[in-house]
Amino acid sequence: MAQQRLKLRVNGKSRAVSVEADTPLLYALRELSDLNAPHFGCGLAQCGACTVHLDGQPVRSCAIPATAATGEIVTLAGLGTAEKPHPVQQAWIDEEVPQCGYCVSGWIMTAAAFLKTNKNPTDAQIREALAGLKCRCGTHTAILRAVKRAAQVMAKGAMAKGVAA
């Protein structure tokens, strides 16, 4: 198959990559040498390790052709920085969630999108939102604590800005 040059908008920057027409977005993103997440997990959109945001929505990048990704793509690297991590990233650190770390990108990206629209979620709502993700290390209890912590931090930040949480 012939390669085609694509321009992707990734983490606020225009990026060029050469791919075949049916190349999954995940593979195109991994071709960009400075990105080490998302990860390949199952290749079937069932584990979530490849989750990124496409126009603000969490998507499994292993199941989307790169040619269909015409909007803004945000990976874990674009969610926050080492100096100013996203509240979900900080909560993962504070709750000491990572074990092997392989699935972390998918969990954080999914949780961040969920918390944008669910400001004060119950445990059941969190479990439901994250139900399709897999973690072989079994850190699910710590993940639940981290999402709850991030929700509290985000709600406090919204109140400090005068926005209803």
C-alpha cells in the first residue's frame, strides 16, 4: 500500500506523519518520536491502554484510522506537564496508583474526560465510566481513590474561579 502524508493536530501542535490509509491512529501517534503514550494493549479497543482525546472525547486510538482523526488529539503528554500536572495526573501520583504503568495513560485520559462532565461522581458512576478499562496489576481500589481525589480538587478549583461545580 502507498504511504500518505498526514497532518495531525497533537497536543496543540501540527505534526506530520507518513502512514498507509488503514493505519490506526495509535500507530501514527507512536511514529512521533517524542510520544511514549498511548500504548498498544489489545488492538481491539477493549483494554483502553490506547485511549486519547479526539476533540475532547476519549477514543480508543487502536480502532480509529489515522486518516479519520481530523480534530484535536490530546495524549497523556498534552493533558498536563511535570510542572503543572492535570488534577487526575496529580491524583494518580498522590494515591500511588501506578504499578507497572502500562495502562495508566488510558485510565487517566478516560477519567479526565469523565470528570469534565461529572463534577461530583459517586463510586458507582466512576466504576461505570471506567468499566471498559483493564489493569493487570489490580490497582482498581487506588484508581477509584485517585478519581475521587481529582474530582474534589477539580470542584474546589471551579469554586475558586466562581464556577458552579
